[in-house]
Amino acid sequence: MTTILHLIDTTGPGGAETVFTNLLKELEQTQFHNIVVLRGEGWVADQVRSLGLTPHLIDSKGSFNIDYIKALRQLIISQKVDLIHAHLLGSNVYGALLALICRKPMIATFHGAVDVASGERFLKAKFSLIGWGASTIVCVSKRLQEELADRSPLPTHKLKLIYNGVDPKAFNRTPASGLKKELGLPEDARLVVSIGNVRPAKGYEYLVDAAITMADRDPNVHFVVVGHQKEKLFNKLTEQVAKASKPPNIHWLGFRTDVANILRQADIFLLPSVSEGFSISTVEAMMSGVPVIATRSGGPEEIIMDGVSGILVPVKDPGAIVVAIQKMKDKSKRKRMIVEAKQNAKARFSLQAMLESYKEIYSQLIE
């Protein structure tokens, strides 16, 4: 049996973390034996345990943690690991170093521009190490692949595109209800839902501006934001709301476990991001039968065909968001987009397609 060691930087919920746990879930149904190392407790650890796996919790604080490297090396030896698969920049660096020390094949998966942030310390050195140690470097969008090829010393022959996958069954259910009642809204309210943790790349300040404009134009439209709220940025957003002459209709729900149910109650899905490597939530909305408005922030341009399977708008443009929401009032246009988007998402971005692509790489590297 082939044993794979899986590493990821983060412990909380998010797009990369969802892909990480979904991939593990699918791999557990195959011939592969999976060992998971996490940096602490949290949402990811809970998800891993729900799959019947017991994660190894090893702290890796600091930019270069020798004890972490020693512990991982011992685990690779004792568990007879055949292959290392890491996600996000920090784990990719450690995974590549261990691949060199232990002479094991290794896959490094990059999930977005946050992995190639110019402010990252020792970025060139980290990329060089990944370039040496990684056997294959996976990018989750074509734009990210091009950015890595242009802005880093990573060897281009190792770069491979694999789109993140979503399980259609999780989002292809009967319509849900209850959200409007929970929020105290009338049944004819139109819900514009955004899914994603409150962080700078998500561009929620432009959503707030759009909501302020929409409060005057169509007070029946309500914006619903689902995701963890980083206190400093969230406080700025609430200050922005407080300064509006007319209170915008925004409902901040924080982290929720019922995202699929919330999506199925949306009239529109909005992705206001200024930068996206891919966008799992956009694909989830498409599979849920919700019309999508997304910014041209990287990944969405590879997911959405503008005017056909959704509407693409410029980044940092609240006015364009308002216009797109008003366009979505056209019932026949909405229906056409929903049908096209569902078919497209299932064909190109299914969990099964992602799994098969990774399994092919695993087999090639192990052979």
C-alpha cells in the first residue's frame, strides 16, 4: 500500500482547507494510506477526524523550525511514507526540504496569490527550495501558473494545472428555507450572498459600497456575508457601514457550517474579491443553481464565461456590482445562466476530476 503524508499550513476554515479535506475524503476510498500532519487544533483537525483519520499535531512556529523538521523526518521513517503532498507556501517549503532530506517524491500545491505575496520574507529562497525539492508543483488556476512562472525561480517544467474540485452531490439538493426568517426579512427580499473569510483579498469594502448604493436604489436587496471575521478588518467594515447616510442592508453571519443550505436560498451569489487563486465558493454557487456575479480577480475568469454562465465585473468597482445585480432581475437571463453554469461546473470542476488528476501524479511519482 502506498503511504502519503499530507501537510497544510493553516488550521481554520477556508478554500484551500476545504480542498485539502475533500481530497482526503476521496483518497480514503482508494488504495492510498493517508497520514495527516497539522500545526494545531481547529476546523481542519475536526474535519480530518470526521473522516476517521487521526491527525498528528506538530507545532511549527517560527520561520525555520528544526524540531518540526526532525519530528516530520521521524514520522516519514516510522510510517514508511512513499510520497509527500503539501499545500500553501509554508508547508510547501517544509515538504520540499523533507523530500530532499528523505529522498522522497513531493507535490507542492499553491492555492492563490497569497502564496506568492511580495511581502513574504525570504520569498526567493523559499521558492528556490521548493523548486529543488518538489517533483511536481500544482497550481489551481492558469493565471496562478503564469504568475508563478513569471515571478518566481520555480522551474516551469514542474508546474501543472489542476483545478480545485467540488462534490456536486453536496450542492445539488432541493431548495432550502429559513434564512429570511432568521434574519427577520420579508419573503420577497432578494438575497445577495457572499461566502469567504473577512480578509483583505476578499474586497468586502467594495461590497459595502455597493450595498450603500443599493439601499437607495432597491431596499429589497439584502447582502449576506458568510465567513470568519478578522477583528481589525471587520471593525473597519462596520465603521464604513456606520458612516453611510442610509444604513445598507448587510447581514454579517460569521462562520457557518450550513453553507450549502445558505447558498440554496440565495437569489444571487457575489464574489467581490480583489485577488482569487481559484474560488471554490463560486463553483459551489454554480452547482447550487445560483446565478453568479464575480470580479475579474484571477480564478473567476477561468470559471465563468461572462454573460453566459455568470457576470464578470472589474475589481474594486462597486458601481459595476450594482449594475450587475440589477441585470439579474431579468428572469430569462437568470435561468439561462443557471443552466449553463451548472453544466459547466459539473463538467470541469467536479471533485472526481480533481481526484483523478492527483491520482495520476501520485502513480507517476511513485513508479
